[in-house]
Amino acid sequence: MKYPLINGVLAFVLFSFTAALPIASANNNTVTFPANFTWGSATASYQVEGAYQEDGKGVSVWDTYTNQHNISNGDTGNVAIDQYHRYKEDIALLKKLGIKSYRFSLSWARLLPEGTGKVNQAGIDYYNNLINELLANDIKPAITLFHWDYPQALANQGGWGNRKSIDWYTNFAKLAFQSFGNRVDTWITFNEPYIDLMIFEPLIGNRIHPTFPAPPNHPFELPNAVMAKQATKTHHLMMANAKAIQTYRSLGYKGQIGITLNLSPVYAATASTQDFKLSKIEDGIMNRWFLDPALRGAYPEDIKALYEHYAPMKIKSGDLAFLKANRGDFIGINYYSPLRVGADAQSVHFGLKIQPNPNQWKAYNGESYPDGLYELMRRIDTTYNHPAIIVTENGAGYGTADDTLVDGQVHDALRIAYLKDHLVSAKKAIDNGVNLKGYYYWSAFDNFEWLSGYKARFGLIHVDFATQQRTWKDSATAYQQIITNNGF
Ligand code: NOJ
């Protein structure tokens, strides 16, 4: 069996060895999680549902991108993995997997075809059926309100650039709370606003109507002025986050609600002072820009000044106090990989360049670096006053070397190693005082992976996209055992 990382090999050797020793815990685990730890797995509406024009659903921006502009190698989410029709079969698989919680997102345009106004009852019915089926199988639903499939009708009115977007979103959130809040106790307001608004929206917009040269080295290296223009949109989104949290509580619901951020430790590529400074800037852009308003009700001044050099932000008086007064119950972390950055005089992105993945086995979302998860959680714990944390996503895919279906089996040893290595890191964080409540593997199923279309598989369960046949991978068995033993 091949392991991608040196520490993966060491961990494997260590676990095999220590498991046989009498000092191992009563259940023979080397790594045991707290008794009430939430084991889950995640998906998102556009990536799995399909049924893109069925039962009154409206159009989302991703329907438009993929059907009108060939953004994902010609792939679309029109059918995806057809979970809209196959949710019972899929929930049976999730039940077998043993997860305690399934994180899925709502298609805003399925519930409100125009984004606001008339409700589509068939959309409400679909999510009611999904939720009830999950509960009947002892799986708790965890709803992400918004995972990127923004209603096209609202995008046409300026989307997040329009301050009305705060109320559009709040009304949608209220509809969801009032429709499902009696059976759902975990709510995620937004998924990865950085990727949505600072990367995909400008990057895709630029592919459709080019205004700047495509980033030659790494998609995250968008020009300073482009990022600065997006900054006000992120503020409207953070206001919508706070308003949804306020609404949830004012309606008297007692569940937990929070936002999910994609976070990456950012390291300097060399020991030079310049690289160090640049790593702090990139860290501010990716991490602090969202952590600070979500957990403190403020923006990092250094990054705000960088953005305002190009475009003044539209923050109204009272906004920051509102953010501060309406912070979430937990912070959701999506962790995949760290970034390593170095100076590059040619770069239009704050003079820095993101370094290539140094690992031998290349994961789709960059370097496999499990310690990064520990570091992130410790940092959040100490910097932001010990918040509750949920790992709402973590996962990997490595391409054909790890993901080929042969005789009805997928031997994805690299994914298993990735999973275990990151769980070791998560447990270490718990042992060091981090209030980590749960872990959701991304993803339960292979699905539509945005700009990569169907080329990048992250699932525990293999999906044949032509026949929709689901096949259990080795990693599904591994995760099932981990959940059964509450560790490994
Ligand atoms: C983050 C996103 O939330 C999810 O939609 C995506 O598929 C995974 N990462 C994997 O890239």
C-alpha cells in the first residue's frame, strides 16, 4: 500500500505497531474521538442534484455558466449525480456508511425561482422529503443555505454588488428556517465566500467577457484591482450572514448556525523578509478577511487599506456593530491544503506567486499537508477566543492512480491515507483544547467539481456519471470503520 506522505507512512507504521500493544485504548484505537463527535459527509446542490429544469426550478448562475459558456470542459450540472431523483438510494448508502450527519445545500432557485417573491412548493417538497428520509435513517441534516448557485434573476440585478442582496438572502434564509427549522438543528449560512466571490465570480466573468489576462500561474492570482472591486460584495455577504443569524435566533430556533470558510495556512516560500511579508498579505486576503468579520465584527485594516487603494469599500455606519452583535455559534472550516508564496516582480497579484504542489502524489486541491489543519484550528482557537469549530469539508482526489474502478472496486489508498492523516491532526487539536465538534468528509459521492467538471473525483462512493451507478470505494469502508470505532 502506498502512502502519499512521509508522516502518512510513519503514522501507518506507528498505528499498526501500537494497535498491538496493551497500552492502546480498550477498543484498540490509537486515535479516539470524544463520545458525541459528529461524523459526517458533505455535498452541495449544484454538484449533486441535477433536475435543473424540473418542477419549477429557476435558473442559477451555474446553470448559465455551464450551459451557455462552456466553463467546465463542456460539463454541466444539468443531471449531475441525479440526487433529486435518487435521494432514497443515496441516503441508504449514507446510512450504511454510518454518518451521523449529512451536510447538503439548498438550491435557492429551486425554492424561489426568481430569487425573491413566489415560492416554488415543489422545491419545498423535495427538501422536506430529503430531510424526512434522512431523519428516518437516523442521519441529522446539516443545511448549507448557499453554496454558490446564486439565482440568475438576482445576478441580473447586480447580485452581491447590490446592497439589496442582504435582504434577498435574508428572506430566502427565513423561508428555509420556517420550512425546515423544526427538523434541522445545524445551519451553515454560506460556503466559502472567498472562492465564490474573490475567485470564481471574477475568474469566470473574465472568461465570458475578458478584461484582464488570465492568471498564468495559479487561478488565485487575480489582479489587485479586480479583488478590490469584489471586496464590497464580500461585505454585503457578511452582512447577510449576520442578518440571517439574527433572524434565526429571533424566530426562536435553538439549533446552531455559523458560516463556513475555506482556510489555508500561508507560508513564505523562503526565509526572506519580503516573502514573509507577502505571506502575511495572502493570509490576510484568504483568511483574516473573512475570519475577522465573522468572529470579531471587523475587517483587517492592512487588507482593507490595500483594497481601498483601488476602490473604496461601501461600509455603512453601524454595519460593523451589526456584524459584531450577530456572530455565529460555530465557525465551519473547509481545509484542503496550505499555500506557499514567494515574491515575483511580474505578478499582478500583490507581487506574489503561489508555489506549485511539492507532493509526489498531486491532490486536486493542492498539497496534502495534514499539520495545516491542526495549525489552523489552534490559531483560530487562540486568536478568536476559543470558538466552537466544525470541519465542514476535508477531502482529496488524486486522479486515475487512486480512483480507477476495476471489477467493481476502487482501491483508493491515497484517499484513505489523507483521511486518516487529517483525523490525526484533528484529534491533536482536540487534545490541545480546541473545541472541535465534528468532521465532514468531502464528499460522500463523486460529483460535479465546478471548473473541473466531472474530471475530479473526491467521493467515498464512486459514481459512474453515464449510468449513475454507485460503487463503494475502499475509502468508504475505511470511513465506515472509523465511525463505528469512533476512531482508528
Ligand atoms: C470546496 C467546495 O465547497 C466544494 O464545493 C468543492 O467541491 C470542494 N471544495 C472540493 O474542491
